[in-house]
Amino acid sequence: MNNFMYSLYALLLGIIAFFTGEIVTFVMLGFILIALININTTLKKIANKDDDNSK
């Protein structure tokens, strides 16, 4: 997914959280989502670097 899809997903969760009153849960899910995106990006960079070295 790209950044637009992540933003759309976060917006949707924010709207749901606002109406259900779960703002703290929304913030914590946001932190978890950001951490997972950073881990995924780092792993992709490592995999691409390994692919380049094996050629």
C-alpha cells in the first residue's frame, strides 16, 4: 500500500473512533501502525540491498 491508502485507513479509523468515543485507542493504533510501517520499510530496504549484492 502507498501513503494515500495509509492516510485513508487512518482517517476511517479516526471517524469511527470519534463516534464511538475510543480516541485513546485510535491514538495507540496509530502509533502501532506507524511502527509497523517503519519496520516494513526497513525490511524492504534490507531485502533490496541483499538482492543487489547477490547479482
